[in-house]
Amino acid sequence: MGLTGIFLILFLVVHAGLNACIWANDNGEMFNKAAHFMGSMVAPRVLEIGLFAGLLLHIIQGLMLELSNRGKRKVGYAVNYGNSGSKWYSRSMGLLGTIILLFLVLHLYNFWTSARFTGEGLEDINYNGVEMHNMFGLMKSTFTELWVVIVYVLGCLSLGYHLAHGFQSAFKTLGVHNKRYHLMLSSMGYGFSVIITLVFALMPISFYLGWVK
């Protein structure tokens, strides 16, 4: 669970960096070129297979862990310590993970299936004689719908809380846990979860409000 979690954290860094190209305000040229590179080169496509395998494994592990935890204790604790015992999001990883999964299904339907299979809503664009998908245009049209923007923001908030616990938990699972590292890992985890949430949530908001051109 810890290893697949760290693998997915590394993916989020790459994904956030690539998507941040939308703020170049060059009518999507930098973003489209970056997306074309990731979709046409052999190495990123092979890594994409590994990503789906890691994501599927992480989901299965999460479900098994949730069922195992529920099965070990049939009766709840007599005293509920609430947030003084643990943060609400650390007790709600199953729920947060389910919300993220539903968000991912929508996200893959909107972008990945269009780019890889159906081509729905996609137009081609040419840069210096190279034909490629206009993914920037697809994002722009997708995020004109307010309900889609709201769902994406809620998905990003769920991801942020999931990371707030999952980041440090992944390293604890691998044995990186003592007084010396705890504060550092906790601070890094909270910082990472806030940055990732803001970057991803601001993307649909930026398109909807016309902040990117």
C-alpha cells in the first residue's frame, strides 16, 4: 500500500507539472506539445500501463485494508475520542478513496478515452508541421459546464485530504518513522497535499473564469 501510494504521488507531481502548462497563456501550445509528447513517445506509454496497474493495485489494497479493519472489530469503541485520537480524514480514507475513484472515472471519460480511443470533442491542431490533438481546446470546452467544475473541485479536495494522511502514512509503512523524521514528513505531507489540491482545482476554475487563453 505504501509503495503504490508513493508511486502515485510521483505521478501526481508529473501530471501537475504537465497540466500547469495551461497557464503559459499561449493558446495552449505548450500544453498541447507536452500532452503530445506524453501520448506519442514509447517510454511514457509504457509508464502509462504501469500507472494503471499501480492505481488498480492501490484501489484493491485499499478495499482489502478497509474490509480487514472493519472485520477485526465488530463492536465500536466505548469512548469516541474524535479528532483528539486521530484526524477525521485519517479515519475516512475509504470514503475519500471512493470519491476520488468516482472522480477518476469522470476524468478518464472526459479526456483519456477521447485522446486514446473515441476522439469525441477533439480537434487536431498543427504546430510546425506536426499534427496533434488539441487537448487544450478539449479542456476549455469541458470546463464551460459549472457542474463539471464543481465535481472536479470536490474531487481535488478529496484528493488533498487523502494525501494529507496518505503521504506520511506511506513512509511510515516503509519504516521511515521516528521522532526525528515525523515532523518533517508531516510538514512535507501537508504542504504537498495543499499544493497539489490548489494546482489541480485551479485548472477547471481558471478555464471556467477565463483566466487562461
